[in-house]
Amino acid sequence: MNILQILKIICAVGTVATGFISLLAPRSIKGFTGLEATGPRGITEIRAVMGALFIGLGIAPFILGLPAVYQALGIMYLAIALVRTVSMFLDKSVVQSNIISLAVEVVFGVILVL
């Protein structure tokens, strides 16, 4: 196993970890993402979209065992990074948490696409 394969596994595991945090502690993401669920419906949305989606996408490379699945996960991160970049300027939200998220998304995306 080479260093790139190890980094891809780390990225996929990081994706799953992000999903589990959102699933199990949906209110805890407010400090970093700025998202706040004001009621049960919002909490369900955080658990479903940020939790289950990230868990499912993160475990897909392990279940399917195909290099293209890592690439698809990378494309997802790069798409998020692109939209985040545009949105940061349109919405005037160039703040530390967005910059950190953007950096992680670009790094994960590039690693996973390679």
C-alpha cells in the first residue's frame, strides 16, 4: 500500500467521522458550520443530509472496492469547494471556518481524485 492509498483511506474515514458527528450530535456542528437547527425538523435534516449522506459516501469506497468510487468522493469534495468559494464572496462569508472547510475540501478532493 502506497502513501496515496493511505491518504485516500484517511479522507474516506474523515468523511465518515464527519457524518457520525452530524448524526450523533447535530447541535454540535453549529460552532463550526453556523448551521443551527431550531426544531426537530432541522435536527432531522442535519442527521439525514450531513450525517447519513457523509457516512454513506465515506463507506462506499470500502464496500465497492473500486478506485472510481474514491474519485467520485473526490469530485463531491471539489464541487463543494467550488460552490463554497463562490458563495463565500457572494454571501460575504469569508470567515475562518469557511476558509478551513474550503482547504479541507480542496485537499481531500485532490487526494481522492488522483
